Amino acid sequence: MFALDPSARNIMPTRYRQVAISSDVESLEPAWLEQHFLGREAYMRTRFIVARLGEECALIEVDRPESKAIFSVIQAVRVLAPAASCRYFYEPDIDTAIPSQLALVAVKNPDVPCVIVEGEYGHVSFILNPAPLLLNVFDIVPPFPSKLLDQVERVLAVAEDLPPIVPVPMLIDSREELAAHVSPLPAEVLVPCRGSGLEFAETKVAYLDERPRKVDWILLGCDRSQQIHRWFYGANAPVVDICPTRFLGKHLDPARTITRCCLIQEGVEARDLATYVPWGSSLDEVRKALVHILSKVDVPWTRT
């Protein structure tokens, strides 16, 4: 008989082949659906049925005897989510096998307790009682897109074995920081490298990694940039500090925050304000950081 708690958070199928679609129903009333499917045959992998009537739908769980037969008779039926709680979404860019991708649809529709998605390849799956981890991704821009945000999204886009996580961008624009601290803007600004992606209408940009001839500039960087400046020129530069640590504080939960730091050469560091990866982090390091965060934050996940 049924062991699944329908009130549990983040209920989703382990594989979408557990989900069948039925469009031959005449009603979505729970009693009618239970009577309609009881005693009918179901495919050997079927555990859930999405009953569709026009644009409305309901989610049903079925119980069958243990059998190696391709089809067997449904012995019990219950409605996990009635029509009032369900909505069917067509999202052709969503891989419904990936928990975090299903969660992306759910967070855009917070009033829907049961999100049913028809996604890539026409595959259908669902997330019931969605409660994904909202992960603060803190980064400095430009360049655009944020590298860290892009890496987190790329890792989560294929993470079948991680619970639902939705990245929440927390981005600081270094150009705005410079303007807020230096007015008018200096004639020349020094940035860590050409990959910084910085351009100004009337301010010349020099790149520290190219060891330019020293002029009267403002360094837009952090502790590592200042260390390199001292090595090259024998003294500190006037600086506008854009280290992520400077901006992290009480308004962000450290356990749910990921950022990066140029002082880390490789690996992952759990600090008081966030979980850190290197500035030039690999996808593997980002994934390890996510796994560490999940070890500290309880994300309910009911896989069937």
C-alpha cells in the first residue's frame, strides 16, 4: 500500500518513466478518478498518472502488485494533488529529469502546490510541495554574465543526484562602486586583468597582469591585486576594494551563500560569511561547494 507522505516537501519521481498521462477522463473529481483507474491495467514502471481534462489536470498515485509482467492491474488509487492544486506547464527547455530544473518552474509559480512539466523530449514529470534551496550566488560584475552564476547554473542543469536548488543572483557592479567612491572618475583606472570586462567612456583602463607603466591611477581590485601592485611597483595604490567579502553581511545567510576569492588557489573553503571557491574556479570545485552547502543546510527531498 501507499508509503508516500503526500504532505512531504519536494516530492518528485526518480525517473519520469514512472509518470503516465491519461487524457480519457470525464471528470477530475477525486472519487471519480479513483473509481475510474481502480482495476485498470498499468505499465510496469507506472506509479503516477497525470489525468488531464482540457487545460486542467490532477496527479494520481497508483499501487500494483509486485510483478515482472509488462502490465498489471491497479489495486489502489489515491489523488495526491487535486485539480485545484495542479497546473500543467509546457517548458521545452526544461529537462524534467533534473530536480533543479523542475524547481525553476516552481519558483516562477509559487502559488501552485503541484507543478507538472512537459519538457525536453516531451517527457513529463512533476514536483509536489516545492521547497527548493534558494542559493545566494554572490559575485562581482562585469564581465557579463557572472562567471560564478553561470557555473552554478551549468552544474545544476545536469545534477540528477542533487536536491532542487535555485540560484539567486547577488551581483555587485564594480563600475558603480568606483563611481560611488571616486568622483569625478579618475583619468585612469587599474584593474586586475583584461578579462575584467571593464570599459568607461572617459577613463582609460590599464590591466595589472600586463604590468603597465605606472601612472597616477586608482586600483579597482582587492587584497591580491594590491599584493601584485606592491610586487611590481614597491608601494600600495589608492584602491576601491571590490572583494566579495566586503559586501557580505548579516542580510545573507552564510550557510546558503556561495562566492569566490582570489586568495584561494584551489579547493573549497567554508568561512564565516559564505562558502568560497577560487576566482578561477572549475566546475568540479563549484559542485563540491554545493555539496558542502547541502551538508550544512537541510533540503527536504522525497524521491520516489
